Amino acid sequence: MPAPLDIHRLTRADLPKSTVALARYLIGKTLVHDLARGDRLAGRIVETEAYLVGDAAAHSFRGETERNRALFLDRGHSYVYFIYGNHFMLNVSGNRAGVGEGVLFRAAEPLEGIDRMERHRASERVEDLARGPGRLAEAFAIDRTLDAIDMVDGKSALWLGTAVRRRGAIGESIRIGITKEAERVLRFYERGRVC
């Protein structure tokens, strides 16, 4: 069994204060979910999308609700929701407390716990394990129990970590998979990655 990767937890001070800057910043960083018995799932974040105040596609567009409350927490908190009756999606809050902005994790490159991810996804095709936000959440065993977790407090099982290797060039595009304000260039990805 290979030694665990040397991943350090990010702190709130590491996170940019702009949600768009945060979406770019997270490309190449590591998403980690520590499971029971010392098992760990980790992957390089390779695709994100930003959702902003006044953005009709954002879950916060109509204001704070019970469902989206985590989006209004200080930047660095998880926002997990269920969609299409079969997928969870993971976001991280992106602004100061009271401002409903977030970043959707769209894809990750599996690094650790790949065998567990394969079982979670019932798939052995590594490139597809966490390609797409629903697949990513399933591969990383993310559900609503992880909503509103502080991902940068140094204590939580679901956290954001440093990059394990140099990041490639960042590409930008319009968002995908939405109908409202889809033309906004708020999707970021590592060039050369199949996302």
C-alpha cells in the first residue's frame, strides 16, 4: 500500500475573498474525505463553476432558505444538495457570512482511495470516477450529512488541501448543465484534462 500523499489543510486565510477567484484558485488543489478506520479519499480538483449574488442560476438567487443556508456561511463551508432525484452535488461557500455565493465542484482526478471510489461508483474506469458533479459526490461518499461542514477549520472529515503537484494552465468557459445565465464565463478547468 503506497504511503499517503503529503496534503496540508487549507485555512480560511488561504482562500481568496472573491468567489470567482476562489473557483480559479481551487483548480489543482485537493479535495479530501477522511473516512472511518483511517481510510481516505482524495482527488485533485480539475473543474469548478462559480455562482454569484444576483445570478439566476444560483441556489441563493431568491434568498436564504433552510435548504441553501450553508451557502450563506463564511467562505469554506460545504453546501450539499440533492438534484434530479438521484445525485448529490458538492459546493463550497465563497464569500463572507450572509452573502450567498458558492463554487460547484464539477470534476476531480482520483488520487487516494481509488478502490473505494470504484465501489461507490460501481465502475473501474478511473477517468470517469469523479468526472461530473454527481459522480464526484458519489465517488467521495458525499451526501446531505456533510452539508454546512467547515472544510477549512482543521478538524472536519471533509476538507480542502494543498496541491500535490504543479497545476496546468487554467481554461475558462461558459457554465454547462444549466439553462439560466449559462452564457456567463464562470467555469474553470485544468487545460488538457477530460472533464
